[in-house]
Amino acid sequence: MSDARTEVLARIAAIPREPAPEPSRDYRVSGERSADEVVELFCTRAADYRAEVVRVDAAAVATAIVRILAAHGAQRVGIGPGLRSEWRPAGCELVDESALDVAGLDRLDGAITGCTVAVAETGTIVLSGSPEEGRRALTLVPDLHVCVVMREQIVELLPEGIRLLGPLVRSEGRPLTLISGPSATSDIELDRVEGVHGPRRLAVVVAG
Amino acid sequence: MKVSPFPAAAEHELANVQLRRNLRAATDTIQSKRARVVAELPDWEALRDAGSEIKADVLARLDELLVEFETAATAAGAHVHWARDGAEAGAIVARIAREHDVDEVVKVKSLTTDEIQLNDVLATAGVRAIETDFAELILQLDGDWSSHILVPAIHRNRTEIRDLFARTIAPGIVSDDPADLAEASRVYLRERFLRAKMGVSGANFGIAETGTVCVVESEGNGRMCTTLPPVLVSILGIEKLLPRFDDLEVFLQLLPRSSTGERMNPYTSLWTGVTSGDGPQELHIVLLDNGRTRVLRDEVGRQALHCIRCSACLNVCPVYTRTGGHAYGSVYPGPIGAILTPQLIGIENASSLPYASTLCGACYEVCPVKIDIPRVLLHLRAEAVRARGRSAERLTMRIVGWTFESARRFTLAQRVARTAQTPFARGGLVRRLPPPLSGWTRSRDLRAVAKTSFRSWWAGR
Ligand code: SF4
């Protein structure tokens, strides 16, 4: 008996198939809005899926984070090892996530990260495990995720975002997480409930 | 595997009033949400074309792309396994669990793992699979099974769920507020996520170019299962491949809008092999055939393999929205189930499924990858008739075809039907026809032929 790999491949090879034409790609691959409109659209769309969105000057990020943490009563907060110092809020305990195991993450009140890219049309932020974003579990286990998005990181359309991410996956195999609003289920009579297993609250600070 | 005949199952399900009420409310809601977010995109049709053509390309080059995927995933640190059928796939997962001395795994909802009855296989091997999707958990606690691809517990209402939780995971719970019910499942499952040694998932897409696996979800349980346990096994139907990473720009627009009617689902996870210090450090991918190459052999039917399991065709289907998913007696319900299941398990084992449709074409209109479901249904009906060699049915179908071919014959037939139905029609519905047509009305109410046809009304206006 041949092994499964050989047999499955042989089954396929034995089936006559015409080569398919090159797929058409007549969809939009670049946006037409102005930079300001793109930022505006991102804020509206992210808020549409119940993310808390605040817009601040680049210099006021840390202060905005302090306010968000206070509003949620978050004291002990996890960060990636490379979170830039000007975003680090004063007056709370910041813990480097790389020193924590999963149970340790579970005792945090929240997490603060940057992002890699954001997509306006879908209100999506994308994390790729950079030192400023930490490992995937950091933005999953704690109940609050505060994400800083710089305005120049926002693209209008998903294809623009995917094309920026491709090189990170191809060359470094970086893990990606696309986040659009807090975790949710609609399984009970289709009522949307925020926060099942992921963070119940997502706050997005748009800077610049 | 053989599924119970659709008519018998549907008659039973039609009687379930709660199911029908929930189902109708749910499918109507999702349908209108979908329509809204689809209308937002000026290039929706171009995306559908691209989606359909990319999938056609995948099927044309499937063997080549599978090898490319295997090479890339292996280079990134994953172990790639191949399985001819469900039993082989189940044995692989069970073996990995045994090697790690694991007796409990956390699992993300996956139709593919349902298809191969993985939970039963694991149970036989002494491994408990904990379902972690909210709806799947409900079904698992209740010993019930899924009735919708996307909202599997669509047939349960909040009070039923509360009572179930009170009996099982949350003794004493009194509130049936959805937020409280979700909280109860959060508490119950969190502990299990944190201690899990092994996770099991399906996958929405596998990228041949990079060896990347993609899981699309809402609740975060998918992220829990695919990032917290040190060992992860993902089962990937061989048709789930996309050639290039950039193809995600098409499918990540098509899928969420078609399935939950959202611009984007809350969480999409993509991983490419093992990342040091982040997520599982041992990664397995099982490439599953289990009938897919059989589907590929059929030139007309193979387009069923384009399916990205969005469930849009269920929500618009006049048959599904009345009978629910259980009537189909298969893991894949609704229009897609009616064409996929008979092909996966053999038409002789599910010969009534291709008839579970009125051929109204609504499924084709919404399908994000443009599967011509009505065409495949007709094709499979012919196959089913051939398989059974039942000439009466073939004769009927031929007469129907002959009648519809000519406007004059059709008008005449309507006139005959109007007279002939009189003894059976009540309040505009024909509920029971005499044999040999009784089979047709057992689980359907037939709308009576109108007193005036649309065409004669139009002509005489
Ligand atoms: S057949 Fe099309 S509409 Fe139906 S579930 Fe599959 S992709 Fe969605």
C-alpha cells in the first residue's frame, strides 16, 4: 500500500483538468480618499464595531492612555518589550510580557501595544508580533487592549494592507492577527455580545 | 456514512415550531446585514469574479500547490501530514495526542473536523475534545448537533441555553441575558484554555506560497486554541488552498461580508510555521482528502470545492429557512450541503439531497465564489436517477423539461393543473398530492397554481 501523500497526489494527477486562465483582478487595489478622509473613515469604522476610539496629537498618546486605563480601573498592564518610551503611561505598573507565562498574563488588567498597519474601510488593526506589539497572547488573555495607531499606518483598503504585510510573512514568517472590534458572539438569538474569550474592551488611540 | 433521506427528516423538523421561528428570525437578520455591507462595496462583483477564478486555478493546479504548501510550511517549522480519509486523519491527531500524553484538547469549531467525526475518534483514543465556540459548547453539552454552518445553535433560544447551563457548567445561573450566558462560558472555558496542552483547529485558508494557515473567527476562542497550547494540530481540507499570500485580499473581503454580514470579523489569525517565543512550539498540519478528489473528478460538480463555507446560501434558501439544517442529515446543510455531501460520500448514499431545493437560484446570486448551485443540483439529480435507474422519475423529469421548453405547452399545463389541483388546494397551498406525487408534498407545501397566471394577467392589463 502506498503512503497517503503519494496516493492523494496520484488521485489528483489522474484527473484531467484544463489549465485555468490567470484570475481577473478588477477590484480596487488603491484608495481614492485623501489622507484626512482615510483617518476619519478608520475612526468611524473602528467605532462601528464597538472599539473605543480617541484621536490625539502624537505627543499626547501617553496622557490619553492614562485616561483610558483609569476609566477601566486598569492598574497592572502588560507591554511588549519594545513599546516606545513616549507611549508608556505614568502612574501604573507596566510589566514586560516576555517575562510572564500565560497565568501571569491572566492576572494583568490590560495590555498596551502599537500595530503594524490599520485598514480604514474595515476598521481593522493588524499586529505582527513586533517588539512593540508583543507576543500574540498579550492581546488575547487580558480583558482590555489599548492599541496605538499612528495616522501614517492607516491605509484605505484591505488590498493595500495585505500587500504591506506580505513581505513580513514571506521573509520572516511573522504571525499576524487582524483585529476588528472586541471579541463577540451572536450565537444567542443573534444578539451581539461583546467579549467572549478575547478582550472585552478594545481602545484605539489614533495618533497624529 | 449514509444520511437519512431528506423528506423524512424534513417532515420531522418542519413540525418543530421553535426551530422554525428562531431560524427565520436569524436568517432574515443575517441576510439583511449581508446585503447592506455588500452594497457598500462598488467592486463586489469584481471580487466575486476574482474569488471564483482563483479557486478554479487552485483546482487546476491542486497537486502542484499542495506540494508547494508542504514545502513552505515544512521550511517554516511545521510538520505536514497527509490523510486519504477521515479515519486516517483522526488516527494522526490521536497519535500526536498520545505522544504528548494528552487526554484533553481544546478545539475550535470546524466543519472539517465534524465531517471526519474527530471528537468520536479522539474519545475512542481516550482524549476528550472540548468544543470552545459558544454555540458548539452548547451543542456538546446538550448532545445535540449543528443546524447552521455559522450559527450552529440557531435553533436554541436564550431560555433553553440558560436551563442547559444551569444543569451543566453554571449551576445556579438564573439570568438568561445573552451577556450573562456568554460570561458563564467565558469563565468555564478560560480555565481549560490556560491549562490546555494541545489545540485542534480546522482552517479557512492555507497559503501555498508561504505555508501559512488562516483561521477566521469572532469570539477569540480560535486565538486561544491556536496560540496558548504548546502543541497545535490544524486539519486542512485540500481544497482550502490559495496560491499566493496576496489572494487573501480577495477572500478576506468576500468571507466576512458573506457570512456574518460584517465588514470584517473580529479576529483573523495567520501563522506561518513556528515562531520562537510566541504561540505553539510544535505545529502539525493534516492535509485531508476524504472524498475531495472524488468531487474533483466531476467536471460540473467540482465547483463545489470552491466553497469557503460562508453560509450565505443557507440564509437565502427557501427550503433551508423552513426546514433547518438537521433535515439535511449531513454536516454540510443547505444548498451547499445538497451538492457537496452527495459528492463527498457518493450519490448512492445521499440520493435525496439534490432534490432538497426549489432551484430558485437565490444561492447562486449570493455565493461569493459564484458556485452555480442550481446547475450542479440538476446535474446530480441526473446522476441520482442514473444511480437508481428509476425510469418513472426520469420520465417525470423529462416531461417537466419538455413542458418548460415551450411557452404554449407551459400555459396549457398550468391550465390543466389549475383544474386538477382543485380537490387538494386549501388557502392557496397544496398540502398533499395523491400518489405518485405524494412524495413531493410530504415535507413541502406547494403553492397552488394561481387562478390567473402572471403572463395572462400581464397580457390583459
Ligand atoms: S456555496 Fe457559496 S454561498 Fe454557500 S457556503 Fe459555500 S461559498 Fe458560501
